Amino acid sequence: MSKNVIKIENLYKEYHLGVIGHGTLYRDLQSWWANLRGKEDPNTLIGQSGNGDVEDHILALNNINLKIKEGEVLGIIGANGAGKSTLLKILSRVTAPTKGTVKVKGRIASLLEVGTGFHPELTGKENIYLNGAINGMNKEEVTRKLDEIASFAGVGKFLDTPVKRYSSGMHVRLGFAVAAHLDPDILVVDEVLAVGDAKFQKKASIKMKDVSESHGRTVVIVSHNMDLIERLCLRSVLLNAGSVIAEGETKTIIAKYIGHESANLSPEKIWTESNRTYKSKGVLPGDELVKPISLRVFNEQKKLCSTFSETESINIEFECQILRKANNMAIGLTLTNHKNTDVLVMRDNSRDAEGEGAEPGQYLFKTKIQGNFLNDGIYRISCGVTEGSRSIHIGESNVVSFLIKDTYNPDGARGLYPREWPEVIVRPKIDWQKEKL
């Protein structure tokens, strides 16, 4: 049975907005002076008695309780401002908690932002030795790892170059290589890893998995990249407004994060004779004109699919039985996102080359939503069949559903943009032309 290497109990972190640089002595003197005058302590936490203006305070972490086991790869997810980075900074001892305890067993290596722990005037090699010393390693131990670190980071030719001349990508590669290779007991990685290119991200994810599985090290990773979290982490924690609102199996936590606890995605709907009813009975869908048979969502391999990456195309097929000639029949599929906003309508007016309507028979209608068009999130398709401008023959909401998952693919609209994509309705990949003037 694995033992706990990190134990967090009743952890709070409060920030006083607008206050710059005061430390423990300042707060102690402030509290002492308030007590001497018989006033309430201005340094109390939000929600407790105090004469400080609560509008000037923000509770970044609110009563966090968490246990992390040895050898575990734990994912921490949540929206911007949820408290993820603050939690990692406390784990890494970059900042102190306002209240509560954090017990850590072992040596921690952290990669919290670009260039963490690097001195810009020192060379890459000198910074590796400096970071090794900070992590408690002697010169001989670092020397044994030097070539491996340089090779992994891909900066071998630039080891004798001051890191101030490194690109952000080189900073990240070297920073991660140093953190992962200097034998930490616990590796803490923030979203900064997303700055690297796709090849390095893949190599880094393999290394983190190897650090955990082969060496029994613990990894704590914060990312908006749900594909990375799902591949690496068996267990994840969801933060919201500084509180843990869910923890457990990663797939379940990701589903809750996107706003659907059960994520009941269904890429297929088949109407049987028992539920294919007639309009004359007052129930849709189906009547004397048309009967629906199925609505399905496929991937490019022609397999039913409920989860797509942002760069994949979504193939849609609607099968129905037309019972009489329909000169003005139109099929409309409405796509709605997880905020119940209509994203687009896909409409087919069923006429042949001569302008005639569809003859009676069984038909399969196909369409496609191209990749690099939709933003990430859950989508649902509603189905409608009309005749002319008024008659509705089928009208059924939320027939099938699917998820677009952001994989941080640099070939998509985001390129190498490392942060969470804005909550816009669509995010097509736009062609740009660059001209030097």
C-alpha cells in the first residue's frame, strides 16, 4: 500500500489586494497594534470578524484538504483563477499559507513558470549546476546527469550561452529537463509546459510517466490540456474559487469540469416502430410525410464517435423514410453548445437536379462539420423536418451529443498559444498572410 508523501490539511491562502511586499513582521505589528487599541484584527480571514474591508481581500484557497500518494500522477484542473497555481506555489514553498498545514515527505522539484530558478547572466551549464545545488545534489551527481539533461532539452550546442539569450521554448525545455532529471521525490509542473512545441510536449509527458512508474516518484501537474491530464493521471482534483469541489477518477472529474457530471454523450439515436409515432396522435417525430430512422455522428474512420479533437471533422448522417412526394421538404439540424447557444443550422432542401422534390423511399442524408472550426466543449444536435414555410413534420431536441476536446494541437487554430482558449462560439483556423513592409 502506497504511503502519503503530501498531506494538506485545512489550507487557506488569503491575499490583501493592493498591498505590496509586507511580510510576517508587518502583519504581526499590525495585529499587535489593533489588539493594543482594542480593535478587531485586520489580518483575519474572509468570513471571520475583522475591521479590514473584505472587498480588499481575496481567498485564493479555501479549506483545502488533500492527500497525495507516493508514485501517483495527480492532475489539478479548473478554470482560470480557481487557485491551481497558488496551490502549487505553496507546495513548492514559493509562498506561505495563511492558515493550515502542508506536510511533504521528500525533495520537491518545481517548474512553475518560464525560467524558474535560472539566473539570466549564467550559462545553461552553470544554471544546471546551480539548480542541482539548490536541490541538494553535489557537483559529481550533477555532472553524471549533465549530458542527459542537455540531450533531453535539445540545447547541447547552447550550454555555454547565457540563458538570457534563450527563447521561451528553450527555457521551458531546459527547466523541465533539470527538474525531471535531478532525481526529485516529487515533481510539480504548472501550465508552463504548454509553451513547448508538440514534439517536446509528447517527450515531456513520456518522461513524467516514466518518473512515476519506473522510479516511484510523485508528479503533480496543472494543465488546461484535458487530453494530457487524461493520458497521464489516474486521479485528478477539480478546483473552483479556491475550493476542492471534486476529486476522483480523471475521466469523471474532466466530465464534471466541463459542466456535465455524468457526461451522457450519445453519438447515435435510432427510432424504432414503438417510438416512431404519428403527428395525428399529437406526438412528434414522424407523420404521414416522413418517419425518422436514425441520426448518427461518425469520425473520419466511419466509426460512431462521441469525442473528437478540435482538429477532427465530424461526420453526420440522418436516415429517414419519405412516405409521399415532398416538393418543399427541408431537413434542418441545429447544433447547440453546452451553454445552450445555437452555434449553426445545417439545412438540406431535398430537390433533385430538375428541381423536383424527393420521391417516396428510404434516404440517407450526409453532411460534415470540418475540423478546426468548433471550440472545445459539449455539443448537441436537434433534428427538424419541415415542408414549405410552416408545416413541421419532425421536431426533436438534443437527439445526439458529442464532445470537442482541446488537445493543444499546434496545427489547429491555437498554434503554440499556451493558455486556455477564450469561451467563444467557434474557433476556426484562419489563414494569415505576412508581408514585410
